[in-house]
Amino acid sequence: MRYSIRLSYDGAAFCGWQIQPNAPSVQECLETALSKLLREDIKVTGAGRTDTRVSAINYVAHFDTSNDPGIDANTICYKLNAILPLSIKVHEVKPEADSFHARFGATKRGYRYFINRRKDPFVTGMSFFYSFPLDVEAMNRAAQQLLGTHDFHCFEKVGSDNKTSVCTVFSAHWDSWTPAHVRELGFPAEEGDYLVFTIQADRFLRNMVRAVVGSLLEVGRGKRKPEWISELISGGTRSDAGESVPGHALFLNEIKY
């Protein structure tokens, strides 16, 4: 029988979603907990990879069990949360048709990347401190050039094993955001101190979002023109694009089926 799992995780303590040798992963942690609970060897398939320290909200995975677990999905969910560390929260477990596939069935995925432009001790775990002056309007003009179906190999980690680097980007834009401690507790801040980059696509390549953000920041600093993004997509390589930004400020927050 096939089950889907909807979960969220703090990526700080993990090498990413996918199992890696000699490093803790979310997939391994979940498989260990399910195998213990269901008393059989359980393999879990996720909606996609996330990089080291990248977090996820409402991530989707699925697993198959050959035995009747003797407990309903709500009980599996409850007991999983009792076994798993505090860094992983299971929101829902539910039965699915055998045709359901967490990875190949997904039609849209969305990421957000958070930046604080002034020092803030309360967002260090989920936002990238980037104090350089930024032209947000230019960054948004550059981001619009990502839209559509393109070969994004210039933003893909070297050595990736994807069969194709073609993705369709549906939206990409920068906005201001307000942390809770600014809104609720009066932490001093000004408009534009906090920025968030939102991008939605049918699929993403390894390191793609972090490389895109790094490239857009170069545009924001005036080191590149907005049109540079189109030039990268047309004929650039990974070494031509900007540096990858740190993973701790990146969140996978949307998966649609």
C-alpha cells in the first residue's frame, strides 16, 4: 500500500533531503523512523532534492508498505512525530493510489530565499546577511528574464546527473518582508531591510536557485546589467554566473500536483 507524507524540516542539521554517505539526511531519518514503526525496510521517495542546510515547508514524499501496519494513517503520523527529532515535523500521512508519485507527479515547485540587509541577530538561522546597497528594481527586471522554458545549465551544479537542464519558470520576483520580531516586538528596522526572492517552476536543477540568487545580487550591486541574465541563459556556463549564496536562507515552500 502506498502512503504520502506531508512534512516540514529545518535543514540546518542535514546534508539535504537525499541520503548521502557519512552525513545525516532527512530521507535517511524518515526511513529509519518508518522502518522502526512499521517493522519492515521502508524506502521513501521525496518530491526532489534540497541542498545542505536548505529547509522545506509542506514537503511531500511517499512510501510503500507490503504489510498491513494495523494502524491508521493518523496514528502513523502521531507516532512518527514521537520518533523523529524536533527538526522534522510530519503534518499528514494519508493513503494514495499506487500511481501516486511524489517526484514525478509534481507539476510546480516553489522556493523562497530570504535576505536581511542590516545586522539582525534574530534571523541568522533563516536569512542571509547581505549589507551591500542593492537596486531591487534592476534585480526584478533581471528576474523577469528567467520566465519561460529555457535550458538553465548555467545555474546547475557542475557534475549533476540530470538528463536535461530544461525547466519552465512560471514566476520570479523580489519583495520586502517583515519578520515577526520587527512586526510584533518593535525591533528597529526600515523599509527594504528585509528582502525575499520567490521563484516557481515545474522543476529545479541542483543548486539552481542559489546560483540564480547569487547572479541577481550581482545585478543589484551594479556589477552586471539586468540583460546579463538572458546572456547567461543563452550561452553561459556555471563559471560565468554568480556565486551560489548560502543554503540556510533557502526554503522549498510549495509543491503542486
